[in-house]
Amino acid sequence: MLLPCVVVFALFIVWPLGKSVSLSLHGSDLFGRPDAYVGLQHYKDMLGSAEFRHILWVTFAFVLLTVIPGVLGALVVVLLLEQHIKGIRIFRTAFALPFAFSVASASVIFATIYNPAIGLANGLLGRFGVDRIGWLTDPSWALISIAITTVWMSIGYNVLVLSAGIGAIPTEINEAATLDGAGGFRASRYITIPLLGPQLFFLIVISTIQSLQGFGQIKILTPEGGPEQSTKTLVYSIYHTAFANNASDFGAASAQAIVLLVILLACTAIQFGVLERRVHYK
Amino acid sequence: MRTGRVVTYVVLIGAALLVIFPVYYVIAGSVMAPGRISSYPPDLFPHGFFTGNYKGATSSGTPIGQQYLNSILQTSIITLSQLITSVLAAYAFVFMKMWGRTVLFGLFLATLMVPWESIVLPNYLTITGWELGGHGLTKTYAGTMIALVLPFLANAFGVFLLRQSFLQFPVELRDAATIDGAGHWRFLSRILLPLNKPALMAVGLYVFLSAWNQFFWPLLIGDSASRRTLQIGISQLNDAEAADPGLILAGVTLSILPTLAIVIFGQRFIVRGLTAGAIR
């Protein structure tokens, strides 16, 4: 009964994992198939290149620009929803709606909004007398524009996780706080937020992992990795090195894929290990 | 205190409007006449119901009708297969005593830590290297469909979620069924599954959403537009029809109908699936 799962996992996860390592140690022919063994050459080239350092920087900046606003925004929303709000179900549904949007549909909508000439974003800015912004064509804006799209896609999930976390806090705790005269912001600051520790921590890690894996929004909004490569993250670079312009350099792309794997495993390790001890658990 | 409540509502309503706006914009924009959506100053209201964008979206160079069918087929196969493989594996982990069960379950969970992007290249080489009826796998429609679904026929997340649910099943009921002569198969199909419908719904809807929304793998698979999935289709629509935003938004609206229905009507089921990892 375990066989179907074992076969799929072995064939499409475990074996490719080994194969990725092996590909990263070989050169590749025109079709991306491995040829001569090159040892650690791809890794040496990669770590020595300024372009790769730029890619890592963009990846890191993208994580910061998506995780911090995404988690903080959701926290504010959830804390406000807790203040005995009327129509709470309508709000909940509203914040859940972005779930329905795939990375492709969300990106295409934002591409329309960001359109430099006829898009809504510049149209609204113009109405208030603000100059047009090259949302996706200005190197200092492109990554921010993609981050806005990403935050919009993830906010619903973040609100949901934090709401579930608040729902799990025993009501007696809040009642006791109210009796002691701590309502509103004081209750949030000293009771709700500390008790949400596990969910906040989970969200930060999971959002970081998802940001590191972000691909569709980058590919659709900035097909060439952005103006001056300003949106070229690690995952985009893997795709670009392997498939764009018939580059077919599967060897170098695999070396990048292994770097990605190591970074993501480190994030998971942090989740299970180091920081978990500092988080308040009931 | 009163001003505090006003501020609370203002901030919440503002945030909700920001989040809803793109949802409103895609639907309103899809029924705006050409020219109106890109007018200056921008117009946010449709003023009427223009269906031309939908006609345009379904008859443009990008065959989104066919791509819709492709996506339904791809998503159904993946969902059905993951439900079956997850039920079987979860059953084995909970109800069958075997050597190394805990270790094996740990290995299953470990597969969830492997990012798809770090194994996509070998999978691409493997699958495009296979042949079906003397041709490369992706040269035919059936082959393309196989290539699209094959790596996703099983996933440890479904196993994890169903195992959690099966573990809560009362041992007494299980023993009673055994005493009455019910074998594994009978117990599974007649008693266990009917009593675990919410968990099955949670897994099914979650898998459906993520399969329908896939982008990276379908981008690599498929040699012709008519074998592409809908997600790739709408992104190509975006490239090909850039001058006609209404048409693009009509295509996007069509593509989100199934998932919008799931999010609105199946909310409580997905909440369970999505938050499974967060609440411990």
C-alpha cells in the first residue's frame, strides 16, 4: 500500500536529488544533457562571479520585501479583527479571496495594473499629479512591484494562520486581562502577540521559503529578469541558465539548484532547531 | 475609546479594500468596453456589460478553451491520484504494523523539504527523454498529459494530513469491525473513509488548488499552445494581447472561476488543510 508513494518519491524526488548533484559536476551539451566531468568548476565559477553575488543579493532583498510586510500586515489585520468587529465574516472572506488566484492570474492582473502607458497605477498617480513610475521598467522599482504582487498573494494565507492561532488562545486569558483593566492595545501587546509566537514564527519561516521559491510572478512580470537584472533571483537564474535563449547550461544551473537546496534546508533546520526554543509555547 | 474603534474600522476597511481591489478590477475590467479600461483619467466602473472581451479571449490566437480542458484533465488526474495514494499510505502507516514504520514516515516527511526547483532539471531531462509509441513523450497529446502529471501522482502532504485524521479513529470501532470479519479493504472502504470525509475533502481541495495553479513545470512541458495548461495560456495571452487589457482580464476571470468557487464555498475545508502545519 505504500508502494505507489514510494515509487513516485524515489523516481521524482530522491533520484533527481542525486542526479542534480551529479549534473552540477558535469558540463552539458547543446540539449542540456551532461557530458564531460568538470568537478567543482561550476561552483568555483559561480562563487567567484560578481553576477552570482548580485543574484544572491536580489534574492535576499526579495525575501525582506515580501516577508516583513506580508507578516506584519497580516498581524495588524488579525489584531484589529479581534476587537469584536461587526461583519467579521465579510472581512474574513475578503482577506481569503487572493487564495483563489494562481501565481499566473495574480501576475497577469498586476501586469495590467502596472502597464506603463495604459495601466491603472500610473493613471491614478497622474490624477493626483504624481509623475508616472516605471513599475516594471525602472531598476529601483521592478523588485518592489513584484514584491507588492507577492504580498497580495500571500496575505490571505497569513491572516488565516494567525486567525487560527488566535482562535486557539483560551478565552479566559483575555477575560482575565479585561478584568485587570488591560484592553485593546495593551492586551494585544502583552498577551495576544506573545501567545501568537508559534504561528508568527511558522509564518516567517514558511514565507521565507516561499519567497525563495518565487518564480511565476518574476517570469511573468519581468520576462528577462528585470531591467539591469534587478529581479533576477536564484530560482529565476536557475530557469534562465537552463532554458533561456537556448542556453541549456544544465550543469551550471544545477550548481545553483544545489545552492538553493542548501539555503532552503538551512531555513527548515532553523525552524526545527535554533529559534524554536525561544518561541513561547503553551 | 470611541476614536479607537473608528480607527480600527477605518484601517480594516482600508486594508480589505486594498486586498479586494485586484479581484474587483479583474472582473469589472473584463466587462469594460475597449478604450474605457485604459481611458485617462482612469475609469473604475464598467458602465454596462460588454461581452466582447470574452468573445475575444475565447477566439484569440491562444486557444484557452482547449487549455481549460487540459487543465481540468491534468488537475483531476493529479487530485484523484493523490487522494488514492495518500489514503493507501496513511492507512498502512496507521493500521498496519510493520518494521521501520516510523523511520519510513520520517522519510516521507523529508521529501516535503526538497524544493521542486532544485530537482526540476533532472526531472525535465528524465521525462523529456522518455518515449511513447516511438516518439518523445512530449510530442503527443497523451504523452504531454502524462509528463504533466507524473511527478505529482503522490505527495507526502496528503499522507501526513490523512494519517493525522486516521490516528484519531477509535481503536474500539476498528476492533469491532475486525471481530465482525471485516478485512482491511472492507474496513477502509465501508467504515474508515465515510467517517473521514472532512479530511478527504481538505486534501482533495488543497491538491486541486495547487495543481490548478501550477506554473513552473507546465511552463517547461508542452510543445504547442493547444497542449499547454490554462495558467501558461493566460500568461501567453498577457504577452500576445498587451494592447487589449479587457481581453486579458476576461481570460484571467475565466481561469479563476473554479478556484474562486472553492475558496468561497469550501473555505472551512481548505482552512483545515492550509493550517495543518501551523497549529501544533
